[in-house]
Amino acid sequence: MGNGGGKVLLDDVFGAAFPPGRIGWHEALSFPESRQKLNDKTAILLLNYMRTAISGLSLPAFNHNTLIILWLMDEDGDIWFAMEEALNLETGRSEFPAPRAVPLASTHRKLGHPSLLENSAKHARIGGEIVYDPLFGEKGWVLSNSSGRYGTSPDRRKEHLDNVAARFGNYGLVFDVYYI
């Protein structure tokens, strides 16, 4: 936003930016390979990806139901997203998405929300998950504030998450919203 008034507006609409509290060394030094910034082009691609879950073909619906998309709003109000990926600690490479509720081998660590950020302080406003859950709501896809480091701090409110959902909606991405 570039000016002091813009920062105040972002603080009011999405919450103030703050550090994660804890961060693994692997999250400080690595980015998920699927990491992208939400913009006109990536929004269309994400929408096409999401549509494959509700197209009627069981294969993508099954995959979507097992994978988590992390999202996060940075200090400047930009939204970043990526699959939650597993980093191989021995090779330093992201090897595969980290499936929901499946423990990883001791040689792997999840790349969480802080890994989406470029700034060294890893400050963000709010973060969470996008998950496919056809049994929740009406849209099939759910936007939540499920982030232990950026989504559920005491000053995060449902209004902040609703405002993020509206920002996604500006790009045609519509979700059921689940506030934790």
C-alpha cells in the first residue's frame, strides 16, 4: 500500500502483522516449491485446480481431500499460498505434499506458514488453510484461519478472516469460511 494510512487500513481490515513466535530453521531457509502469490493469473489457475475437485472425477476429489493448501497474508497485504509440503532434511528439497493427519518420517519436516514469507522477520497478518471438504458448507472448499502461528492469535477476529475471503472473492475464488 506504500503509505502510513495504508498500513493502518490493513491493520484494521486484516489485523496487525506480527512474528510467528516459533519457527523451524527449515522454514526460515526454505520455500515450498508450490509457493505462489495471489494475482490475476494465479487466481485463475487456482480456481481451475479447485474445480477439478468438484468436476465429478473421483481421482482429483480424493487427492484434494487429503492435501492442505496453506495461505497467508504478508505485511503488505499480499496473499501467498502453497501446498503444505514435506522438506527432506538430508537433501534440503521439498519432495511431496504433506498429507493431512499422516506422520512424516524423521528425515522430513513440514514447511509451515512462515516458509511462505520472504521477509526475514517472517511477520504476517493472518494465515490459515484451504481444504476440500464436500461435507462442510455448500461450496466444497473451506477457507479457515487454521494456523497455530498466524491464524488464532488473541487479536485475530472472524471479521479478519471474512475480509480475506472477500479478497479471494475479488478473484472469483469463493469458499465456505470456518473461523477457529
